[in-house]
Amino acid sequence: MKEIQHKKILKEAGVLLLAAVMILATVAVAANKHSESPEFMVAGADDSSPSQQTNTHEWSGGTTSLHSGNIKRFDTPTSSVNPLPPWKKTMPFTVTATASAGSGVKNVTLYYRYSSNGAVWTEWASYGVDTQAPWSWSFTGSDGYYQFYSIAVDNDGHVEDPPSTADASTGIDTTKPVTTLTLNGTMGVNNWYVSDVLVTLLATDNLSGIASIWYIVDTGVWKMYSNPFTVSSEGNHTVFYRSLDRATNVGDTLSVDFRIDKTAPTTTHTFNGIMGKEGWYVSNVTVTLTAEDEASGVNYTMYKVDDGEWVTYAASFLVTEDGVHNLSYYSVDYVGHIEHTNEVELKIVHDTMPPTTTHTFNGIMGEDGWYVSNVTVTLTAEDEASGVNYTMYKVDDGEWVTYAASFLVTEDGVHNLRYYSVDYMGNEEDVKGPFDFKIDRTAPEINLTVEKTGLMKWLLTVNVSDETSGVDKVEFYLDGEYLGEVTEPPFEWVCSKKGTAQAIVYDNAGNEAISDPVPVSQSQNSGLDVGRVWLRGLLFRCNRVGDVYYAFALRLHYIEFTPTERTGGMVIMKHMVFTDSARTGRMYEFGAGLFTYVFGFFEGGLEIR
């Protein structure tokens, strides 16, 4: 559909063009008839152009030919300088224009005029001719105001009329703006302000004008200036500043230094000595004065002690006399600020007495002054004046040790402790001690044995040892019933009845140990065979330990039997020894229940049956 409409528009345009050509041709023929020359001219044609030519126009497939003169176009070329920014700060810069003409643009001429103040202008002047599109010129000028227009000429020689007003304008400003700063405050001595300082900035530019002013106080980022501002902090300051004109020229970065000190110095004191109680120093005291002024600085410090003269402070000084003293001082800075006078009390009484040290032993107390646990030793030193500097101690023959905290003594035995203390004045206490303390944490050792010594008679024997406090006593028990005690060796007890025997040993520290229970019975040795021996009508008991037999008679004869052979349940004994004489014979044994019965025939008339 769009293509059809487009063709229709072209067709109608062709008809209109053909009609216009025919009208022009008719006018030309009529004019030719009144002319002496066979040639004809269309208005605006050059006299030197050819007299006749044939123009042919094709339209809808046909051709129309008409004879006419040399036809000239009546449309005038147009041009205009393109817009420019308000200001230019660099040269040369490019000026461009647009131009159009029916027959085509042949050339474009750039015209300009100049003003130094934007009010009085020079005459228009041609800057240059450009003969080829795009139309542009590299323009150079001096600082000031400029206006531009262009004149185009077409290929038929038609010249554009000048415009009534300039097409474009701009200004050239290559000069940096100028910025100034003023400070307003109360000036003290040595170029120090003793008040806040008001900073005012002003910038000038003779052409494009000031766009903005910028500043930095000391450090940081640039800030846009709008109104005067105040700097109030003490110390050295630097204000950096610059300005920017409308042509974007940046002025030189400038700076101004100034100093503010609104405050007097501050002075403090320190006392260096050995402090006693209730604020009294017990030694000479070193006095140090420290003055500070963060702005102009401290010029000098003055002081006096009690009712003495004012003295210029140079270094730390000593106060040595006992008594209550009054110290006064103040400082002055370089601006002349005077600090208020400070006063402080200083009390001195010298210490000549040594410290006093005591001790405590902490542990589980047993008997007879013996500790039955580790012992914690604590030393406590006091000095009413300068105070305790350190305490030294040693245990037994050890090295002297600096006391830091309570300490443990863990070894069994009798120990001794010595100690002394020194105060901050160097007064040394006499060595105290030795202080004895005894430790026995170990129970004694005990071993109970039972030996049959006769008919219904047993000997209980206790072997004991205690390497520290020593054995105090041994108690004997049978079936838990107390029999008695022995306080000196040998630790023995005769028992006359059967049961289970035990003994308890106590050392001098109160530690105790209980023996293992031991049976008191027909046999006192575990694993022994027991038998009965009849000797001359008397009853003997016979015990066997391994291959050796032991027999006890009422006559207390000791007999040793040595078996040499065994046949079935019988043992043949070939040797027997009495305590009073040696005899030989034969002995037989046989088992019967829990007992072993032994019978023998021996030389010397000894009969066992």
C-alpha cells in the first residue's frame, strides 16, 4: 500500500513540473517574437548562455520535448552558523555552519565581529571561505566577545543575503580568575591570633565572570565557598583557596597560614618518693613539673616552695626536709597567656625503722607437734612508714628465696624456717628463726606373725618400722577384742586362745597402720599338714613344712624329721634329731581326714604310736 501511495505522489509531482515547464516555454516564445534576436532568455539567465536547447521530460512512459531558452533557477541559497558555547578558553576552536541551495552550494563565507566589553563592536569582517562541505573554520582570536554569521553562494552564482542578526556568538576567555583572602580576628604577640578568625574570600574575572570559589582548611576535600567562615580551633592553620570562571578557567591555588592560641598553658606536677601511710612520704621527694600548651607552646614555668621566692623551673628538684610543705606553680605561653596559680600539699617524714615479719604454718596437726599433711607457710611483713619492699626466706639449708606468696613444704621430717624483710628506705630486718616444724605424712609399716609356743599358747609378734616420727605403741586384738599394748620393742603378746589376731601400730605423729588378720589355731602356717604323735604316753603335735617335720613335746624337746621315701600314703622317716641328742629310727604317716597321723620306732627306746 505504501509503495502505491509513493508512486501516486511522484506522478502528481511530475504533472505539476511539466505544467510549469510548458508555461515557461510559452512565455519564452512570446518574448522571442518581440525580440530582434532569434534567441530568448528566461529571467535570471546569463547572457552568455546558449540560445536554444531542448528539454525532455519523461512522465508515465511518454516523452515531452519543448524548445526553450537557457533556464535559470530563482531559489536563493541559505546558510547559518551552528550554535557555540557561551565561552571558549582555548584556541583555535572550530566554527561550523550548515548551508543548502537548489543547485548546490558552491562556497560559504564566515563573517565575524569583535567586542572587548560586549557593548561596542567592530565592523563585520570576513574570516574565511570554505569551498567544501562540511563547512567549518578554525577560529583564532583574542580575549573578548564574538558574533558570527555565514553567506552561501550556490552553483548558479546566487549569493545569500546577509542576516539581520548574528547566527551565533561566543566569548573567548583565556585568563585565570583572581582570588583574594582576608583574615579578621584579634592579633596577639608573635603573630598569634588570640580569638576565632573570620575568613573572607573574594574572586574577580574581567570577562566570563566567577562561577564559584573553593577552599580547604588544613586538610580534606575542596568545599564551595558561599559566605565567610570561622576557624576556631587552636594551633597552626592553612587555608587553601582558588576560583573558577564561567569559561572553566581555574585560578591559581593560593594559601594563607595563620595561628590561633586562645588558652593559657596547663601545668601538672608529680612527686616521686616512697609513700607511707596517710599521704606521708618517708623519703626525699623529687618534684617534676610538666607544662603543656598545644598552640603557641610554653614559654616558661614558675614555682615556689612554702614562702620561698618564685623560681623559674628548669628541671626536677628535691624536697628533703620533714614537714608539711606547700608547692605553688604556674606557666606562661608565647602569646602571653598566664595560667592560674596551682597549689598542692607535700608531707614528708623520713623512715628509719625496719619492717616486722611474722609467719604462720597451716596444715593438719597430728600428735606431739607433728603435722600429718603438707604445710603451707605464709609470711606477713609490715612497715608503718615506707612499706615493705621485699621479704626473703629459706627452709633448712636451702638458698635464700624472695617471698612472693604462700608456699608448700611437702617432705617428711623436721624442718626449720628463717626469714627477714627490707623496706623501701633500705631498712633491713634482722633474720628471724629458725622456726621448727615437723611433718610426718607416712603411716608406719606393720607385719604380724603368730607362733605356737605351747599347749594352748601362741606368741603374737609384730615387726614395725617408722622412719620419721618413730613408733609410739602397738595394740593387739583377738577377734576384735583389745588384748593390750606394747610401747617398746620387742612388740610381742602371748595369746592363750584361738581366734583371729590383728595388731595396730601408732607412730608419734598419730599415723596408724593395721596388720593383716592372722588366725590363731592348731596350725599357724598356711598349707601345713597336722598330725598327732604319742611319745611315752604323752601327746605331741607335729607340723610339716615341705619335707621337714617339727614336733614339740611337753618336755620341750625339739625333733626334726627328714623323710627319705614315700610309699603310697606312707612316708618312711630315717632320721630324727632331738634337741638334746641325736637318734635314728623309722617314722610312718598316713592321712585321716584333716589330720595326718605319724607313728615311728626309734633307737634309744623312743616309741611313737
